[in-house]
Amino acid sequence: MIGINHLRGHLRSADLEQKRVRYPAIILLVSGGHTFLARMESPGAIALLGSTRDDSVGEAYDKVGRMLGLSYPGGPQVDRLAATGATTFAFPRPLLGDGLEFSFSGLKSAVARQVERTPDAPPADIAASFVDSCMTVLLTKCRRALTRFPSAALVIVGGVAASPQLRAGAKALSDELGVELCLPPLRWSTDNAAMIALATWDYLQLAHPPRAMPQLNLAIGDY
């Protein structure tokens, strides 16, 4: 039995189907439970650069989806609705000019107040304004991390990595900065067993070189 950290699976999901991540790489992990930036020198060498102080971006997406009457999970539906709306509301962009940490609680609350004040506002416009704020924050932090820690690649993983808006913004940023953009195929963006299997392979390679592969009676490893 080998214990594998769930987030390590996400961090390796961009290598599923074909190995292509070049190191060192800046990693943005965005999911329903986590939002953070890290720098990876290799699959086993990860340095955390900044994480959320409160809510994850994926959790904010789901709560905003609920405010707008969308079913769970709200993320994909919010993105689709946003694509049909206009950014008419000036929602906050928390910690935009401050380091590499994130905060989405205030943005989520601002959307809730807007929905209460203007119940007749087009849901598509609220969604578009919310998504615009999220993308501005996420991509600004990625730019800052790549500037401070020059890297060969920008890797975005986790459920929110399936966002068309995030993928398009990351592509434009990567092209501008001249770094390789690595994204998991859409079907590997959300939780899946394949990413855990790949992280397990990393563990075996680190703990037991190929010339001395272990038998089946493995102890639980702290990975």
C-alpha cells in the first residue's frame, strides 16, 4: 500500500497521454478545494510559492453558480454562461498587486451582494464579470511568478484548468513570455485515477530505482 498525496496527482496530470512538461516549471493548481502556485524543478522537487488565504477559486465558482441558479458543479456552467454575457460589473480583484497569494472570499461576497441588490440583472453579465475577475487574478499571479522565477514552462492543472477562459488567457500569456504552456487534456483535468497512478510511478522511481524494484509487500510511503 502506497499513500499518494491527491495534489501530487494533479501536479502530474499535464504529463498524461504524452510526457511534455519541461522543468523548471511554474505550476498553477486550481480546483474545488485548492488554489496555489508552486515551482517544480522535477516531479519530486516542488517549492510552494503562494496559496489561497481563504476560499479556492473552484469553490467560488461553485458558490456563484448556485447564486445564479445553476446546478452543481457550477464551474463549467458559469464559464459557458459567462461567454454569452458582458463584463458590466466591477467586481474586486483580491490581492492583485500583492505577492503570489490568493483570496476569493471577498469576490464571492461581492457577487452575492450584487445579486441581492440587482435581482433583475442578466445572470450572464454577472457570470462574465465574475469570471473576468478570476482570470485577471490568476493570470496576473502567473505572470508575476514567471517573472520572479524564470522557468521553461507554465503548467495549469486541477478542475478549473478545464476553463476555456483560463486556457485562452494562459495561452496568450505563455506566448507573450516565451514559455511552454502545458495543460492536461480536458478528460484528465478533474479527479481521476490515472493521475494518481502517474504520481505513484514517481514515488517508486524515487524510493526504489529501477534496478531494485520492490515486491508487492510495500510499506506505506510518505509522498
